[in-house]
Amino acid sequence: MIFNTHTHLNDLQVEDIEALIKNAIDNNVTHMAVVGSDYNTSLKALEIAKSHDNIYAVCGLHPSDSEQFVGNSDIFLDLINDSKTVGIGEIGLDYHYENTNKEKQKYYFETFLKYACNIKKPVIIHCRDAYLDTYELLEKYHKNLDGIILHCYSGSVEMMQRFLKLGCYISIAGTVTFKNAKEIKEVVKYVPLDRLLVETDDPYLTPVPYRGHQNQPAYVTFVVSEIAKIKEMTFDEVANITFTNALKVFHL
Ligand SMILES: [Zn+2]
């Protein structure tokens, strides 16, 4: 069995969602976390989770969405507190685009970290071109956090070593299958087995050999295969260890 820890099925039409879940299960991807990026997508993630066994929700405010957010973020608390919500995310920092409002991103990142400290559910971190600031805030809160997942990790091995000391899990996405993904392949080589998770981040970031097509939860099998190759393990060994890790971090 495989646990895909990060899918955005909630970004798709209902008819497609059911077909993709079926295809995932047919490929032994039995468990998934559907991740929200704002209020509406978090709500939809929870709806999907509530209507399927072994599918769980992660609710939060993505850094890029936080820039447009108006109102009181406490509206997320009902979603976050739901028993089918296993984590808080995706939250974090994304400095990739010019003119990002770093202060606003940091404000909401910190707000959700505080929720996580109170509610005691793990945080799912989106971090792009902002590893140092992300590290600083996680360092500040990690002692009171219940678990930290760095989703679609794309940083260096050195940075990973620092995050591991904070207790972070490293979630690997389809980008590891890309030919030029030297750094991520290095990360996979060195990440301890008890901190490793797998995901697709679908419908984005389609792995090889389906580049050019829409990504889907079942394709996490290509991530597992690539990791198995790099770590010189069997497919089943990687599937089993990442499954066990996901159950542990999500308290399932
Ligand atoms: Zn995502």
C-alpha cells in the first residue's frame, strides 16, 4: 500500500475526482492527503475526505494565496479541528515571484504555526526560494509543533540536514524523476528512511514518463520507483516505509 501525502484532487471537477481515486486504488495507492491552499479548497478537501475511507484533509492558507487573503483567518479553525483533517497546510513562504509581499506571507505563516502549536496537528510546509526565512520560523516554533512535513522538498542536502534537526519529514514529489534533478536525487540519497514521505502534488508536477499530461495521485508509483532506484531498495520497501511514516506523522 502507498500513502500519497500531497494531492490537490480538490482543484478538479467532481467526475474526474472519482475516476482518479479509483485509478489510484487500482495502483495500490490506497491512502491520500488532499491539501487545501485557501478556505474554499480546504473546505473541498475536507468534503472529499469525509466521503472516502483512507482519504484525509489538510487545511490551510498557501503563502501565495495569503497575499490576497482578507478577513480573519480564524475561519479556518473549524476545518482544521475536524477529525478528518490530519494536518495544517499548505502554509509557508514562496519568494519565487517578483513583488511578493514577504511581510504578509510571514504574518500568515506565523499565524498558522500558532494554530498548529495549539491544535497539535502537523504542519505541511510549502517553501520556494525562501529556505532561510522558513527555517527561522520553524526553528522558533518547532518545539511546540506536533510534526513538520516539508512538501515537495527542493532545497539542498545541507539545508535538509538543518531541517532534519528540527524533526522535519522530507516529502519527495515527481520532480525527483526529472533528468536534471541532480540535487533532489542527492537529497533522496541522504534522507534518513524514517523521515521520508512520497507525494505527487497533482495535478501539477507530472513525473516522467507522463510529462505533458495532467498529473494524478496514482503516479506517486513513479516517485516510489525512482527513490527505490536511488536508495538501492525494492519498490515495496520504499512503499512500506513511507506508508508507515505517513501513518505516524498524521497520527492514524
Ligand atoms: Zn501543493
